[in-house]
Amino acid sequence: MKLVIGNQNYSTWSMRPWLFVAYHGLEVEIEKLSLNDLPVIQKRFAHGKVPVLIDGSLEIWDSMAILEYLAETYPDLRGWPQETHARAVARSVSAEMHSSFQALRRELPMNCRKYFPDYQLSNTAMKDVKRIQQIWNLCRERYGSGGPWLFGRFGIADSMYAPVVMRFQSMDIKLDPVSQEYCLAVRECVAVKMWLAEASSETEIVNADELDHPSVALY
Ligand SMILES: N[C@@H](CCC(=O)N[C@@H](CS)C(=O)NCC(=O)O)C(=O)O
């Protein structure tokens, strides 16, 4: 299998399946394409976006679909929780991440290499931040007793929310204690550290994903 991703500094959608692959040490080749070379991506893939997982003649686009495929291909990894109610909630929060939080996406782009001091969020983006903390609290309190992840064990829901942790870190968003603890668990994860190391070694700037706000280098 091969996973085609974008620049690791910026590509939140790529980070999701990449993290699942890296956390579990799956034998998946990684190919990186530049988000500055959109015509190259558009020529390769009909929908013109990354990530894409290639398995033989099969191409799977969209981060959620890729994660679902990996969970089905490797059932022992338990991408979704085993218990029915926990699994339904894990799917709900993952789908919510996939389909919502437009203000968060707009105002808090992922930029692993940078910290943006004194960054002001709109009320709509603050609402997104509040809702995400509500989700993390719900998952941790109701389903998280077996480990530091949203549903105890690392799973798809964590892959979906890991890029949000990077966004919050760059903007120094103030979080409640449960959310702070969850963010720390994500940042301490070896696979996340690998992603950050690779992101920080990139030198390419993707202007479309850069914020027009003073910044300090994190690495
Ligand atoms: N819904 C897709 C979104 C993928 C996406 O928007 N990828 C960005 C990179 S982070 C991209 O390829 N953008 C190029 C473009 O929109 O032209 C997913 O979940 O994978």
C-alpha cells in the first residue's frame, strides 16, 4: 500500500491517516506531493486532493474513507472501539470533525513550525473551540478509562482530532484541564513527534496556508 500525502507542515487531512499508519507501524509507503504543485496532484487524482491511499489497483481518497479502509484491513488494530455505544459515539465525533468546524479550519490553519502570539479568534471560531473541548471531555470521561486516548485505546477518533491539537498549540488556545491533558497525550505520542520532526524539516512555504499574523518559529 502507498499513502500519498501533502506537505506535513500544513496538511491536516494527510496527518489523519498518516498518524494511524505510523502509530501502528504499518508497512505503507509514503509519497509526499507539494501543495504548491496542485496541477501535479490534479493530474494524478481525479478529485485533485491528497491524501490518497493506493492498494494495488484501488485508489481511496478522502481521509475518513482511508481510515475506514485501514480499520477494515487491520481489524486487530481496533480502529473503532469494540463496544457498540462507544463505537457509535466515536463515529459521531469523527464525522463531526470531518464535516464541521469551518471557522476553526479558516482561522486556525495547521502550521506545525509556527507559534502565533496574541492571535484573536472570532466568536464563531471560539464556539468551535468550545465544542471540541466538550467532545473531548465527553469521550475522555465516559469512554477513556482504559488509556490516554479519546476512547482509551488509540483509534480513528484520535487520528481525526490530532491535527486540531497542532492548531491549538500554534495559537496557544486556553483549554480546560481535561482537554489540556488530552493535548499533552497527543503531543507525547511517538508517531506525532515523528510527524512534527518531518514537518519541521520541510522548508517549503505554501502561501495559501500561511496566516497573515506575526509568528515565532517553534523549531
Ligand atoms: N475531504 C478531503 C479533503 C482533502 C483536502 O482538502 N486536501 C487538501 C490538502 S490538506 C488538498 O489536497 N487541497 C488541494 C486543493 O484543494 O486544491 C479529505 O478528507 O481527505
